[in-house]
Amino acid sequence: TLAARQSQQEATYQRYAQTATQAGADADPERRDTLLAQGYGQIDQLVAHGVIDAAEGERRKLGLTQDMDNARAITMVAENPAGFVAAVEGGQFPGLPADVQARYRVQANGNLKRAAKERTTEVGNVLKDIRQVRDGGLKSVDEAFLASDAAKAHPDYAETMATLSLANETPELAQMTPGEINSMIAAEKARPVKKKYQ
């Protein structure tokens, strides 16, 4: 019967919408466009067969787009917050209302700040370890890390380089008396600065 066929078409679309939304959560833009186009096609068939009217068809297209964009946004905010911010600025989430985009952007920026803070702490710990090993009269296996941009950008980089410079120039420092160290410090203060970390 007609009612049974219409009911089957509706059920087929509902299953597709759920599957497409899940697949769209981590789909690239081309795959997302394909999923949406297939969904729109099914909605158009529902309208053509009288299962729903044109207004409901448009509501469903908007809803499918919003659901897919929302699923993708949630995934990106958690896994790739910088990519999410760039995608929003590039207009890749047309299905999300402006207030939802703004809320997700705040979350993404918060995730980026937390990640940057964690990275700064990690780098600081490596630099601290390098200084402590050198202060103990040994050479750290992590000293090659000092050539990285992350190390150079850290606030403790200058102190670490100064520690290494001092250890290289005066390896006998650990055996010196306080008076000898004070004399050496006075001489260092009087010496002209040649490098930023001195």
C-alpha cells in the first residue's frame, strides 16, 4: 500500500540521517558534501512521493546539515581545536547557528591555551633537568633539545644556556670555595655581554 511504502521511505531516511551524522563527525569536506547531497536527495524523494511537504523537507535539510556540522564540531574542538577555529573562519560550518559557533570557538581556544600551558610546563621541566644535571657536574642527554624552537622560546632558556656556559667555561666550579666563586661572579659581572643569555 501507499502508506506502507511511505513509512518505509521515512524509516530509510531516518536510518540514513543517523548513519550520515556519525560518519560526518570526522569526514573531510568532500565526504561531508557527499553525505549531505545523498541526504538531500532522500529528502527530495520524500517530498516528491508526498511523504512530507516542501516546508518539512527544507527543515530536514537544515536539521541534517546542523546535526552533521555539530557532530564534526564536537570532534574537532576536542581533537583539533586549531583546525576547528580555522574551519569556522573559513565558513566550513554553515549549519551551525552563530551562537553555537561562538560557543565552540571559546571551547577550542580554551583547549589551545591549556595545551600551550602544558607544553610550556613540559619544556620548562626539560630545561630544569638539564640545569640540574649540569649543576651536578655531568652532561644531560637532553642538551640537543636546546636547539629546538620550543626551548628557545621558553622563559627559562636564557638561564639554562647561562648554566651550560658557566659549566663549560669553569668545569671546576663544583670544587671551588665560596670565596673563589664570589671572585668569579665579580669578574663575570665586569665582563662585556656578548650573548643574550649572559
